[in-house]
Amino acid sequence: MAVRVVTDQAAIEVPVVASRRGVLGTVGRGLARNRKAVAGLALFGFFVLVALLAPLIAPYNPSALQFGQMLQPSAKHLLGTTGTGQDIFSQLLFGTRESLLIAVGAGLGATLVSVIIGVSAAYLGGIWDHALNLFTDVFLVLPTLPLMIIIGTYLNNRGLLVLIGVIVITGWSYGARQLRSQALSLRNRDFLEAARARGEQSLYIIVFEVLPNMTSLIVAIFFGAALYAVLAAAGLQFIGLGDPNSLSWGTMLYWAQANGALLAGSPVWVLAPGFCIAALGAAFALINYAFDEISNPALRPVRRRGK
């Protein structure tokens, strides 16, 4: 944009630079300057590449029963074989796909529910705030693990969507409480009063006025929910509440435990998926810490200026 300034000699076009930074640009700069975020994004990107390139990297069909049972790691089988003669390294690579899908899908679902309930409760106020806040409090005080086990046990279909649904149902409440608190601090700001004075609908104000000012917190809640999903899915699949015929890190742990991998002298069958679960969880945790520092300047480390 440019402003036309008229002088005695000529009309000059003076460019006007907007001083307001874009939300995405601010977040991107904050991530690039944060070592935790860089490490977390690099680790997460590595798992994404593994999931995409698994058919090219895996040396064998992960479901093929074509090798000896419980073979030790070797040049032919980098991590050994399972109790039914499957290559553990190939299973680990292909298992990255479903594990990532559960983490991202459940994280997005839980974040969406948190945004709808938390922001709506704060903005609408009155009876809506009391009702939605009570609903959130109920899920906050319920014991998460027993609730997941009960829901997973009594649902007939134990497929991937059911597993994601169970995690979403039990994992949205904490994010909703955070978003409600943040939205309450924005509810009476001048720019929202101006939008109401223009006659804008409540839905428009929430989507285009409130949510853009909560971007960092929403993204942080997503990564926190994804971290919770990784650990919850692995735990549910380990105790047999997932689909045992699917291929993920959690089901690998389930079959390793069912076949007595540790007692049979094959600890790699347990350690490999366990390490991947911990590494993916660490990636989400590092990114989440970074977004906490971006959204809350008080958490940012003090950097000394070079003399």
C-alpha cells in the first residue's frame, strides 16, 4: 500500500509498511530461534519421512512369516525376528505410519473439541459458560486410564477410529480449560467491542477475531494432546484394547509381551518400539515447550548480549 503525498513540486508515492506482524510469521520466527523447537521439529520430521518412505526402506514384508523364530540381530535382520518369524526392523518402519496417524488424528480431534467448548463457554458467558464449564470439570476429575479401559472394552469395534475416538473423549478437557481462561481475558477487549458494534455474528467474532489471537496456545494444546495420544494409544494397545492385527508400535509391544520376548532372550523386540514411542513423545514435548515460551514471554530464557 502507498500514500500519495502532494508537495509544491510533485506528487510523491510514499510506501507504507505495515507494522503489524502476521501471526504465522511471528510463530515461525519464534520456532526458528528456539533450540527445543528446532530439535523437536527435526525429530518429528524424521518420523514423518520414515512413515512416507517405509515401503522403500523396509527390507522385507512386515507381515511375511518367512524367517526363523526369535532370531538375534544380524546383518540380515538388523533387529532380529519376532516369535512368528517376522522381521522386527520392517515392522518398526511400517508401524510408524499408524502411530503417527493416531497421534495427529487424536491430537487434532481433542484440540477441536477443546476449542469449541472452551472458547464458546468463555465468549457466550451466562448459562452457557456454567453448563460447559461443569461439563469440562466432570471430565477433568474422571480418572483417565480406567475411563479409557472401560470405553475401549465395551465398544465392539476396536479399529483405528475407535481408538482415536477413545483418546479424544478422554483428552480434550485440560485444553478446554486453558482456552476458556485465555478467551475470558480477551472477551472485553476493544477490538471485540468494535466487532459487536459493527453487528457481527458471534460465530464470526469467535472464528475471525478471537481464535487468531490464540494461535500459539491452540498449537501448544495440539502438541500436548498429540503427546498424550502417543502414550495413551501405546498403553491401550499394549493391554490388548486396540486391534491386535494392525501394525503399530503399541501392537508390537503387545505381541512381544504375549510371546514372552524378554524371557525368550529377545529384548530388542520390546526396546525398539518402546524407544520410538519415547522419541516421538519427546518430539511433541519439545515443540510444546517451545510454544509455551512463545505464548508466555515470562517462560523464555534470558539471553545475555554478546559484549
